Amino acid sequence: MTAPSSHSAAASPFDRVALSVLDLVSIRADGNAADAIAASLATARHAERLGFARYWLAEHHNMDGVASSATAVLVGHIAAGTERIRVGSGGVMLPNHAPLVVAEQFGTLATLHPGRIDLGLGRAPGADPLTMRALRRDRMGDGADDFPQQVQELQALLAPSRPGQRLVAMPGAGTEVPIWLLGSSLFSAQLAARLGLPYAFASHFAPRFLDQAIAMYRDQFEPSAVLDAPYVAIGVPLIAAPTDDEARFLATTSRQRILALLRGQSLRLQPPIGPDEMERLWSPPERQAVENFLEIGIVGGPQRVRRGLEALAQRTGADEMLLVSEFHDVADRLRAFDIVAGLRNGTPAPAGRPEAAPVPSSPEMA
């Protein structure tokens, strides 16, 4: 299988990159989980209309303000509410789950939505130690050391079943759901290269090893039955608005959230605040920690966003960018994606904020 690519000789680095979305299904301070899920579906539909490649949902547990704990359920909901865009996990944290359960869940999703489901796998638990124990009581002493074996077990369960095979995922066997490896260090880069799988680096929150991980993955890549050349996606924090000043103002929502994460506080999205108020909110070391977290983040109006995306595409040679855009209001997130899409097709940046399309209570009502 050839690595998916939109590359052409005449295109600029940014114009060649596939655009996708990574969503944490964030809950507003004045909202609830149902509101957040509805906003995610509205965003996925908007991304589909703009021609984005895929829409991924993360897995997190025991975090006030993050509604993406039941990843497979959310993937099914988003896939049922859209028509063409690929939908998947970014990712399922495999140490939390038995491979057979994951194979059955994503095999079912692939059966319901053929050709549209991705299975991104992470090695971290995505939770605190107490939550880890609650998720996998039988794995208290194993940690993530057997992650490579778990990945290969999952691959075998999603492959066509063999004569005499005693353990079969049904649905799942033969669906061959595309597996991606996700990581924020060098371990998953090496494993993805050895297994010949596509690789997504979590640079939206851990940019430190971005360049080293990509280089290692490409240098060590071994072609496989699913991929004949390396394929790299990177997480990109993005806040786009009509002007630089408005973008900086709106970005204070995500900065407040990361500050809350560092302090161990609620992660519910707060309304944006002015620069003076933001300066009073954090200490200089906290500000530096937040900026380190968002090191490759891009904040600005259309021209600044274009320059930032071009530079990042040139630096990394990424095949795909997973945009992570945390806004207090979903209309601002939709507008940000309009701006990015407009940079690709020459459409002028929207002056106003688009209203999210009404979200029906069930796919049958769509």
C-alpha cells in the first residue's frame, strides 16, 4: 500500500500537507458534556465540508473538563453524524484495554462505517495511577512494557482469521482497520518504523523530541504490507482569527487551560481574558511552562498563520497536520478552520463568526 499523500512538485510545503483535526471534546465552564459532544459533532461536520482528511478523538480519563473518555463510542457518534471524513482515535491508550476488546470495538465501527475508521494507539495511560488501576485492575504490575506485543496482538485480531485460530474478534477479523502509532518520545517512533506503520507525534503538548522522533522514524522505517514509505502526522496547536490581536485574545482560553493542568485544577474551558488579566493570573515560571507546552503553537491572523504553518511544514516535512484548536465558543473554532482552509484555496478570511449548524439528537434525524 502506498503512503497516502497529496504532494505535488509545484506545491509549497504547507499546500502539500493533509489537514485534520484532533479533538479532546472540551467542556466549557458554563456547559456540560452533552454540549461538548454536540460541539464536536458540529465541528466534524464543518471539517468535512472544508475537505479535511480525518477527525480524531483523544482518550483521557478522570479529568474535569474533558469528555473524551469513551473514545470508541465518540468515534461511532461522529462517524454516524458525518458522511465522508475519516474518524478515529488519537488515540486509544492501549495499556488501558485488552486488545480483544479494542479489536471488537473498532471492528464493529469499521463494519458500520467501511473505509472510514482509523485506530491510533498510544502507549501512555492518559490518566493518573489511581485511574489506571481502576481501568485495568489485572495489569497493575505490567505497565506499558508489553506495548509492542499488545500492538501486534491487535494487528493479528484485525487481520483475516486463519484456519484453526482459537481467538477471533467478531466483528473485527478481516476488517484490517488502519493502525497508527502515537507518541511523544522516541519509543513509539522506533516501534512504528519497525512495524511499518504510520506515525503521529504529539507535538501539540510535548514538542521537545519532535525533530528527533521524526528523523528516527524515517531513518529506521521498514516497508510493510500496509505502508511502503514513512507517513508522519504532527499535532499542531492552532488559534486563527481575522486579526493577530483577536487571535491572541482568544488564545487565552487555551493558555488558562494549560495553566490549570499544571496546577492540577479543573480543565473546563474559561472565557478569553485580556493580556493584563492573563499576566496577573500566572507567575513568570508558570508562563514559561505554558509557552514550552505550546512551543510549536500558531496564533494569529491569516498571514501569521500561513507563515507559521509554512515554517512548520518546511521544518518537519510532515505529511499531515492534526490541528488542535481550543476555543471557548465553537463558532470561533469553525471560523479558525475556515481561515486555514481559505489559505489553501485562496478564499478570503471570513469577517464574522459562523454559527454552528444545529446538531440533531440522533443520526436518524440528520
